[in-house]
Amino acid sequence: SEVLDSERDILPQPVVGADVGAALSTNSLRVLGTTGQTTAFIQNLTFSSSVFTPNGDGINDELRVAYSLFRLPETVPVVLEVYSLDGRRVALVEAGLQSAGPQSLRWDGRDETGQRLPPGLYLMALDLRSEFATDPQLRPLGIAY
């Protein structure tokens, strides 16, 4: 069998039926389309505050992150990575599998070892861990005590 686009000046492409193994799900059809417009997968990203104070006083102790996911054909892992200004990742929040629509997550201001981050300015990167090429949404965030 061959596939040919009669409106373009290219040679027909052969199509061969086969299954390369159980590890790859090649026995299913998945079509991902585009309208030609580039729409970000992550939109409407907002933080509960641009500066938060996770010091245990009950005020701004937790950062709430709200966002919307678009154009996802299936659930994808979502992560919030926190970077120091020298580019080191200092915290990771795994939000789990999420689908298209409004979403949110919370962060308590602690690093990957469970310690509170020192006061300062950080970069927050919300990203999808998927086969889709995405640009993480970056936002600055201040921590003060």
C-alpha cells in the first residue's frame, strides 16, 4: 500500500503493516491535529501572591497555583519546578496526572529535602511531562519571612 498527496509534488510513501512489539502500542490509531494556530498547553497561570511567607503564622504560608490546560488528548504529569537565580533546581512539586481544564496545585515553600527555602527571589516553572513539545510557563516569586 502507498499514501499519496495528489496536491503536492512528492513521491508516494509506502505503508507496511507490522507490530514492533508489546512495549509500543502500535495497534491503535492516534491523530493529533492542529489548526495552524499555536496555542499554549498551559494558560491563565496565576499565583495566590507574588511574594509568600511560609513561616507558620497562618498568613500566606502556602502558595496556591491556578492554571488551565488546553489541547490535551490524554492526562499528563504536571510538575512545578522552583529554581534559584543561579539556575539550580531547589524544589519540585509533582501535581500528578491532570487533564484539560482548570487545575491547581499548592506548594509549602520547602525544598526537595523538606527544608524551608531561604528568603529571596526564585523562578517558578510549570511544565508538562509528556511527548508534546511544550514551553514551561516561567514566573518570578519572592519568599520573605
